[in-house]
Amino acid sequence: MDYGTWYLILAAAFGLFMAWGIGANDVANAMATSVGARALTIKQAIVVAAIFEFAGAYLAGGQVTSTIRKGIIQPDQVANAPELLVFGMLSALLAAGLWLAIASRRGWPVSTTHSIVGAIVGFAIAGMGFASVQWGEVGKIAASWVISPMMSGFIAFFLFLSVQKLILRKKDPLLNARRYVPFYIFLVGFIMALVTLFKGLKAIDLHLSTLQSYGIAVACGLVTMTIGIVLIGRLKFAESDDEEFRFTNVEKIFGVLMIFTACGMAFAHGSNDVANAIGPVAAVVSVVSSGTVAAQSALPKWVLLLGAAGIVIGLATYGFKVIRTVGRKITELTPSRGFAAELAAATTVVIASGTGIPISTTHTLVGAVLGVGFARGMEAINLRVVGNIFLSWIVTLPAGGILAVIFFYTLKATFGV
């Protein structure tokens, strides 16, 4: 390729920009419940994400990735025009990254997967026409706008009702919290292990059977429960703390839970969603180095490192806006409510991974926060904020597509193709 070096430079720059957007929006969204519930400060959330998102992306991001994400177009459709794929991937990265930056500035939690999918659809239409797009796959993704939040909201609703019934509405909530929270901790360890095994480690060639995965998850649940019991035993409780808010001591116990959920979600998210940023980069690297289009592209370590670093920088520099929206503006969160939301979101991810339902992590977590709010009554939810979030979801696919078309033609004109 005549401009191979330039293509690589642009791919690295746009990939870093896209990873920054994932950190500023998607990772911030995943950390929002912990921060909103005041189980973690923003600084602590950044440290947790820096460690576990980076570890998930770098260690479990996989060695190969699909050349074109989510089967929107097939690689053989661009087999005879490798430069078309290069321009398409570059324009998709820049378009999705720019949309994530716009959404993050507005505090909108949008799906990074939908952003990159919309951008790929846009480049496909511009470069090859409407017939090149697998519209059935796009339809499945659009269906997740409804499926994801409804499923997680339903689970969060009943999970928080169980917390209310077993603990918060009892005569001695602190005693009941000490009695029942260890079982919730087991559930957190169990579900988070399944999230990691089914979604977080799917890029690694482990070949674990379903039975083995559940066995490991049970062991992780028991270990987590043991650690949780030790940590709860070290907490200091004082009756005077409950004078202003009756559940202050109870929420201290649930705060321990939130630390576990934040770490687990960050690792699984980093390992899975980093592909949205580095998949197109790997495709460009593969085409430039070989001159041909393959169904899968190798993932050089520097590309994984680029994605992992971008994610952490994005959260640290710009994630506070989305954290504020999801963690504090939809409904007021406490550690017990935040725990219910995060565990419901993780459970939904496990169910979806096992059944093949296409879902968005962002939509899932927002739906779970809404479910917790509904459990407290409609007046507990800021409907104006929710309306803005739903509108941003609908706009994401076409916004990514339109921006990708603009950048696709701009790149073609720039390189004289």
C-alpha cells in the first residue's frame, strides 16, 4: 500500500481516541453505581478501573478479533478492495470516538458497541451500498434497546425488594444485614465469576465446559463470601450513626459488597469491550501488513496496550460527567440500591451470554438503576433525565453512521482514491 505508514499512524491515533471515548462513557457508566452510592469516591473508582479494566483488556482481550464487528458486513465483500476496508475502519473509529466524546460531554450514557456498529453501517452504505449490510444483524442489535433495560430492570426490581423485605423493613435491620448479606456476597462472587468466564474470558481459548464454569463460579462465590465476612467483621458500628439516617450502619455493610461488584464488572468490561476500539485497528494493521482481507485479524500486544491505556485515560479525564448522570441523576443511590443494580446488570450479562441475546452493557446498567428506582416508587425517578438518555440511545446508531459517511469520503479524497 502506497500510504501504509500513514494508515497505521491514523489507526493508532483514532483507536486511542475511540478507547478514550469508551473510558469516558462506557467505563464511567460501569463505575457510576459504585460512585453514586458513595461506596467508592471518583478517585477510588479510577484506581479500580485502572487496575481491573487494564487487566481485563490486556490479559483477557484475546489474541485475535473479528475483522468486522458483529457480522454487520462480511469480510469477503471487501476482499477485492482492501483499501476500502482501511478507509472504512478508520472512518468508523473516528466517527464512533467523536460521537462518544459528544455524548460524554452531555453526560449521556450511550452504547460503545452501538456507536461502532452504526459507524460500520454508515461506511458500508457509502462504500458498497445498502445491500452490503446484514440488516437482520442490525435489527437484533436494535432490539437490545428494549431487551437489555427491561431484563435488568426486572431483576433489579425484585432483588431490591428482597433487600427491603429481608433487611430494611425489619425491626433490627443491622442484625438482619449481618445475617443475610453474606449470602448476597456469595451471589455477587458467583455471578461476577460467571460474567468473567462467559463474557470476560471468551477471547481466551480455555475450553471450559458449562459445568466446569459453574463449579469455578461456586468456588469464587464461597471465597468472596469468606473475604466479605472478614471485612464486615472489621467494620465499626455505632448506634449514634443511625440517629440521622436509620440505615447508616446497614449501608456500611452493603458498601463492602459494592467494592466486589465494581472490580468484577471492570475486569469483564475491559476484556470484552476493548475490542470495539482495537478490533478496527487490528483490521487496518492486518491489511497493511498482508495486503489482503481476512475474516480474523491478529492482535499485536501494542494494539491491546493502546486500547487498555486509552480506556483508563478516558475515565480519569472525562468520565465524571456520565458517572454523575447514572450514579446520581436518575435516582438517588445508596450502597444497598447500587448493589442491587450492579448485580442485576451482571446477572443479565450472564443470561444473555448463555442464550445469545445481543445486549448492551450500558443499557443493561441504566435499566437496572431504573428497576431499583421503580422499587421505591415512580416519584423516586427523574423522568426528564431518563427521557434524554433514551433519546441518546435512539440517536446513537444513525449518528455514528452519518459521521462515518462524512469521514469515509473525506479520507478517500485526502488519499486520492
